[in-house]
Amino acid sequence: MTTIQWLCLVLYAFVVIGVLTQISLKGLAADKQQQHLVFGTAAVLFLFWVLRVGIHDGLDVHFLGLSVVTLLLGFRYSVIAGTLTLIGISFVGGTPLSEIAVQGVFSVLVPIGFTYLVYMLAFHKIPRHLFVYIFICAFFPGALTIALKTAFLGGYYWASDTYTWDVIRDSYIMLIPLLVFPEALLNGMAATLLVIYRPHWMYTFHDKFYLDGK
């Protein structure tokens, strides 16, 4: 393993272990609805992530969907769902074992952390409104998370001398403008449908903050 891979492994393990110590596993085992949300979300993410396209190994693209997952499950359970998905993708050969931690940091932690940061800033700094929740907390982070993930992974493959910068730029980085709007639309539409039909599932959404008196 390279130095970057070791650093990613330490960081990812630190966050996942921290998350597991902060949640009640007994409570999760007793809460059927939370189990269905976490494992059902992981299953849906698996379908999105396994349907990937690309010319070179590692430089492939797929829907991410982690912005709406973060809003649905919160930071800790979304990390668990993303990790389960990553394990499933690795099991079917989509991600080499040596790169699980790298993918975990750049494809799971970065999107989830960025989305939750935007949500927290919007909650405390911007007037709370349904459209603010959908566009600022779901649509906007969806666009930026796919761009950040692609840029960071491209940088990793360049820094590790896996591919030349020309290959990464032409086969991967240049796709960012084509990815941001579909990803944003996916997360925005999913968040809208969940808020309308299953608001009680959304960890970060409360009627008294976003609807009452508006």
C-alpha cells in the first residue's frame, strides 16, 4: 500500500470507529424502521454505484446520491450506509481491496461531510424554508459533492502515478460539467419526494422549522 492509501485507511477507520461508538447498536437492533432505512438506503446506493461507466479502471462515473442520504439518515448513519455500500461494491469486484479506504474517504466521507456542513450552515445562518432545504441542502450539495469526489479521486490517481494527468483530465476531470446537474437533480428530486410523502423518515427535516407559519 502507498502512503496515501495508508493515510486514507487511518482516517477512514478513525471516522467509522468513531461513528460506531457514538450510536447505540442495541437501539438500532431494536428499531426496525431505522434498520430498514439504513440497509434499504445501502441497497439503493449499491444499485447506483454498481452501474458505472468508464474507460480506465478507477476513472469511472456513477450517480453518488449521498447528499439526500445524509439528509435522510444524518451524518453517522449515512457513513454506515455508505460503508456498507462500499463493502458490497468491493465484494462484486467494483473496487479493489487496496483502494477501499481511498474510496471511503473521497467517495463517502467527503460528500457526506460536505453535505452535512452545508445543512448545518443553512440551518443556522439562512431563513428556514422548504425551498431553502431542497435547493441549498440537497440540490446544491449534490452538484458539488460529485465534483469534489471526481476532482479528489483524479488527484489521487495522478499523485500515485497510476495515470498521467492528460489521461485523467481527458477521461475523468472533463466529465465534471456533465455530472453536476444530473447529480443535483437526483438529490433534489429525491429530497422533495421524501419531504412530501415520508417527512418522518427525514432525520434533518422538521415541519416546525420549515413549514409551520411559512
